[in-house]
Amino acid sequence: MALRPSVPLLAPSILSADFTRLGEALQFLEASGADTVHVDVMDGRFVPNITLGMPVVAALRKATKLPIDCHLMIVEPSRYALEFVEAGADWVSVHQEADPHLHRTLHAIRAKGAKAGVVLNPSTPVETLADLVDDFDFVLLMSVNPGFGGQSFIPRVLDKVRRLDALRTERQAPFLIQVDGGVGTANAARLVEAGADCLVAGNAVFKAADPSQAVKDLQAAMKQGRG
Ligand code: DX5
Ligand code: ZN
């Protein structure tokens, strides 16, 4: 991936949007200055919840120019990752815990033309990525146990962001660090300060009384974190 962005990216998660009005949610995101659309794909096996699949991603693709970021919370992600790229995903991330052949899957996603990411659950240490740092474009650190929006941020993840940032510096690997789960104005600045480049936010955007203002507030907090 190219160099890290000068301004941290905001990736609102449509999991918290009104599923009967996804087109409007996309229009809102474009107008509000969001950077990507985060799409949570859940299969009821890797996580307890079931959400959506390739046909919905293909429909979203037709309705927005924003990059689509598909977070695959599914078993055997290598079976479906390329289908999500074909459906229009620009970024695809797979869980380390779900794939014993990550190297192969990540290279296949990149070869298909998308940015490849690895996701780590809260209990998976960042050191597991030490032998893979050149093989992905971004790492998604879960700051809740995946499966549902609206959960509380696990503070320990701040330390994981710092350790991953140190690994990145030590190995001179230009991957992005994304954080997902319980992100809001209360922790956005600290996460960016610790090294995060992209924050996912579901409830903090879509359940806010004023979602446009929520995007602005989050972006302002993120800029503050960059100093
Ligand atoms: C949780 C999902 C998240 C979720 C975040 O499993 O991966 O992307 O939408 O929602 P909030 O920001 O409400 O925690
Ligand atoms: Zn997610």
C-alpha cells in the first residue's frame, strides 16, 4: 500500500444503519466526508450473528463511489474472499483466527486487485503477524469481540495498537492500522495517537442524534490525535 494517509481515515460501519435505507446511508456518507464504507459480513459460525453477503455488496457497489471495506467474519474466508472483490470490495479483511493459510489468501486478494487485511480478535496478540508484515496492506484490530455493533471498547487494545505501530516501524512496513469496535469521540484521539490510521465507527455515527455532526466530531478528534 502507498504511504500512510496524512489525515486518519474514518470508516463508518453500515451495520448500524437502517437496512431498509442503505442507499440513503451511502449518500449520507459521501456527503459527510467519510473515507470508506465498512461492511460487516457475518456467517453465524465464526461469530454468533448473520448479516449480509456478496449480493448486497454488489448492490452497494452500484450506489457509491466510496471505497468498500469488507470485514469478513466468516469461517473459511479463503472460499469467499475473491467473490467479495468481484462484487466490488476495494478492501477485504480476513480473520487470522479463521484462516490457517493467511499468506495464500492475502496474496490472492491482492492479485485480484483489492487491498488485503488481517483482522485480530481482542485475544489474538499482534506478534502473530511478525512473519507476515509484507503480505498485507492493513491490519484490523478488533476492540470488541466481533459479532455485534454497540459494544464497549476494550481498553487493552490501545496497547496492541502501540505494539503494532512499533512492529511496523521496526520492520519498515507501510501497512495501515485500523481499529473496530466501540470507537467514539471518547477514544478516537488516543487511538490515533497510539498509531491507528483508520477508525471504524458504527453506533457512534448512525445512532447519533445528528450523524453529520458525529462524523465531523470524530474527524476532529482523530486529527487531534495526530497532534
Ligand atoms: C463488530 C463489527 C463492527 C461494528 C462496530 O463485530 O465488526 O464493525 O459494526 O460497531 P460499533 O462502532 O457500534 O462498535
Ligand atoms: Zn467490522
